Amino acid sequence: MFDPRLLVSNRPPFLSLCLVMATVFIGFAVVGPLLGLAVASSFYDGNLATDLLDGAGQPGYFTAVMVVQGIATFVGLMVFPVLHITQLEHKPLQPFFPVQPKLGQVLLGVTLLGLAFVIAMSPVVEWNSQIHFPAALKAFEAWAREKEEMAAKLTETLTQFESAGQMLIALLVIAILPAIGEELVFRGMIQREFWRATKNVHVAIWTSAFLFSAIHLQFFGFIPRLLLGALFGYLYYWSNNLLVPMFAHFFNNGFAVVAMYLNQQNVTDLNVEDNTSAPWPYVAIALAATVGLLYFVWKHYRENPPAVEDFHSPSALPDGDL
């Protein structure tokens, strides 16, 4: 289960959370994008700051935007967090990725779980995409709609693949890098520190999932992404292995990228950008499969509890037990 010996920091938990947030902000919002823009400017003649939403079709645009996004994710969600853990907090990374028996079976179950979850959540996706706020929040709704339309336009631009090579680049930038970086930050660091602060793993999981969804600034997909973040959180809680939620995250994003490409190639009629709910019989079957597969993962780790070495001093442990 969620072993208390794996601590991100020995500092007071809320101070540690502030430091984590600062690290991620500096890396992902400042250093990463600036470095990405510097690299992209070497082969893109336009101005990405102004061409971000309207530069499609210009030579090198797709690659330039992917380079900026990829470098921002790599630097902000991987390099800076790793340096934070190993250099600022002087903690090892190995406990986040313990060797576990039958991990292949778990990852297969997680793959099927990811597919079932997408279908089961489709009514929630449709409902959230059409939600309207009270009159007192009309200004917020207008702002949220504007952000949603900008995100949708950028996503549409970056997922109109001209070749299989572009699809593979998108798979790296949209699926692989975020799966590693976002799970390291939101589950490996933020979720653990919220647990240490609140002494309640469920509060930690749902608070981290809330931040995970909010940080995307897509409020008309907020609830499905919140539930997805909670799913990743519980997978990490049960397994004590970041590889498990990372793989689930990769499958979720990667499935969408590959499905878009296959749809554009007329290989399949599946349109993952359509927010319409799946037929209710499919939803019911997928929901039952989701529950069954969650039980499979939970039961596996109940019967094969993760063995975790005591990497940290007992004096660093919070009071209480889960």
C-alpha cells in the first residue's frame, strides 16, 4: 500500500508542497518554454508567440510547436522534479520504481482498465462538455469557454497528422513525456506530500487529482480529468510503483493519438474528439469491466504487497497510520 517510508522531503509538508509547486512552475512555465522557443527558432522562421493558434500550414510549424511543448514538459516535469528530489531534498529515485513480481500482468490489466474507463466515462464527458454555470458565474463561464476553444483549436491543429512520422512525434510529446512527468509530479510528489500533510490518503488522492485537472485549464472536461487523476492516484496507492500510473496515463493519451491518426487515415470511424456518450449498453458493460479490473489490481497488491526498503529515517515518518 501507500508506504509512509517513501518521503519526498523531511521538511514540513506544506513547505515542501510550496517548494514542489515553485520547482514545477519555474521549470514548466519559464525555463522549459524559453529553452524550447530557443531551439525551435533555429528552424522556424515565424513567431510562435503569435502563430500558436494560426500558424498551421507554415513550414516547420508542427515540429516547432512540438519541440516547445516537448522541451517544456521534459524540463519542467521531469528534469526539474528529479533535481528537486535528488539535489534539493537528497532523496533517492529508486523507491519510486521498485521491482515487483508479475508486473506484466498488472500492466495488461491496466491497459484493459484504461480502455473500459474511457467508455464508462463517456456520459460524464458529454455532460461536462455541455454544462452551464449559474448567472453569478457567467463571466467565469465565458472565460472558461474561451480557454476551452483555444485548447480545442490548438489540439485540432497539432493532431492533423500529415504522416506517420508526425503521429510518432505526437505520441512522444502528448503521451510518453506527460505520462512520465505528470505522474512523477502529481502522484509521486504532490500526492505523497498531501498525504503527509493530511494523514488521509483519500484526501491526498482527490486533492492531487483536483490540481491535476485544474492545471489543464479545460473546465468543460474538468470532471472526467478529475476522475482520471483519481484513478491514477489509486493505482499508485495500491502499487507503490509509479510505473503503474505512468503506464495507465500513457495508454490514455496514446490511445487518443493513435485513434485520431487511424481516423484520419479512414482505418476506423472512431472519433475520440466527439464528446457524445457511448450507447448505454456499452457504458454499462464498460463500467462493470472497470470495477472488475480495479478489483483485480487491488487484489493483486493485497496478495502481493509491495516490498519497500526502509530508505528513510523513522524520525521522518508522520504520526498515524493508514
